[in-house]
Amino acid sequence: MATCGNILNELLKTGEVIETELEVSSGGRPARRFVYNADFSYIACIYAKTRDGLLSLTYAVANSVGERVDGGYMEMKVLDAAAIDHLTGTLIEKYNQIKAVGIDIPGFVHQGVINICDVKELIHVPLEALLKEKYGIEVTVENDMNLTVYGFYKNQNYDEDKTIAVATFIKGSFPGAGMIINGHIHKGNTQFAGEISFLPFGISREEQFIRLNQRDTFIPLAAHTIMSLAAVINPETIALTGDQVVPEDLVPIFKRCLDTIPEEHMPELIILDRPDEDYMNGLIAFTLESLAYSLQLVEKRR
């Protein structure tokens, strides 16, 4: 009791816990009641996007239970590390409670360096280390597809662990995928998992890019991708997103897959209607978890 009381008093002094009204007495001294202060710490979430040559940054600020307190969207003439740094600094200056930042990029990070990215100015940039050193807070840079599938997965509220995937087909970009295997994001040994544009299609990447952007050759490539995911991870559901795919594509893609994959092993194919919402939900959840993990490490070191 004494130890718990001391810890609670420390939390009260820092403002992390707030005392509320007394409990209704049942005959003795009324019990004191406390609630966690959800606004004690904030996170900032930023995701970069390129679509048909349009560059943009979308951001959100959320409290420690994931409730959004601010957000916005801005189109960019140049999307590079300096642009993300400027937005990060602006948000931290506005909300000094920010303790962690999560950044979502259309590519993947290997050993702290952005390795492949649709935004060329971000390739080979150690963005995570740069922002950590400058602002002294927890920073996580993550693949956009990993966060999309994570946000989608959490929104389903599954009763048990599932295996699912999200594949995106955006005009002017190579496709990508995010995978949840038995309830966990699958990144692979070097975080290369999900780079489905590197599947062995038997054609050059240049030819693949051309065929992806033509309606008569898109369906075979999309079906090849779905068959590969079905055979390798055997997901329950594959959600398709991006402006290259429309609901009318699902039936011909499914039928083409049946030429190779037995129907009983085919996943359900659906269209992901609000991928941007799943992006941000996944990014918020991921950043909150990174903040909790960093606090545990600090506590252990003490």
C-alpha cells in the first residue's frame, strides 16, 4: 500500500494522474478516486504520399488513448526530409506534450535508412535517427502498407488471430502489400516483405509498370499477385486498394486465380474503401505502442 501510494503521489505531482470526486461512502471514510490524464502525453503522426505526381503530407496529433486532437493535410512542392522535419518541429512547438512521432512513408526502411521509396528525395535518408537526435523523442518510421494492414486489421475486431493482407495498386507507382500473419505484422528478415512488385512476373520492371497502368493487362498482373500471396501466406482476406482497381475487377481477378489456386484455398477479395483512414488508425496505434515500449525501456534502465 505504501509503495502504491508513493507511486500515485508522483503521478499526481507530474499531472499524469488526476484526482476526481470522492467515492460515495458506504459507512467508513470515503475512498479517493483517480483517473489517468489522457492529455498528459501526445503523439504526432505524419504520412507522406505521392499520387499521380501530387505530393502531400497528412498529419494527426492524438492523446495517449488515441483520440485525435488535431489534424490536417498539405500539398507539397517538395517532399523531402526537410519538409517532414519542418512539420514535426511545428507540431512539437504547438504541443509540448508530444513524446513520440510516427512517420509513414511509401517505401520501406532497412537498418534505419529509407531504402526503397516512391518519393525519390527520401531514398537513403536516415530519417528516424535525424529526428530523434534533433528533438530528443521517440521516432518511428514505418512502411505505409504495414500500417494500412495494421489499421484495417484492428478495425475488424477479430475474436482470434487471423492472417490477412492488403495490396495497393496506385497509378504511377509500383504495387505494394502489407501482411498480418497470425495476428502479427510480417516484415521479413530485412523488412522487404510485401514488395510485391519484385515477384517473378517473367517481365522487366519497366514492362510491368506499363502493363499495370493499362486496363487490359492489369487484371493478369493483379491475379498473379493474389495467387502468390494465397500460396505463400494463405490469408483469410486480401483487401485491394488504390485507384487502379475498381469493384468490377474482383470477379475477373478471382476467376483468373481459380485457374491455379483451388477455390477452397482462395482468400476473400474485397475493396478497401477508406485506406487513408486505415493508414492513420494504424499509424496512431503503432506510434502509441512504440511510446509505451520506450517508456518500459526507460523504466528498466532505472
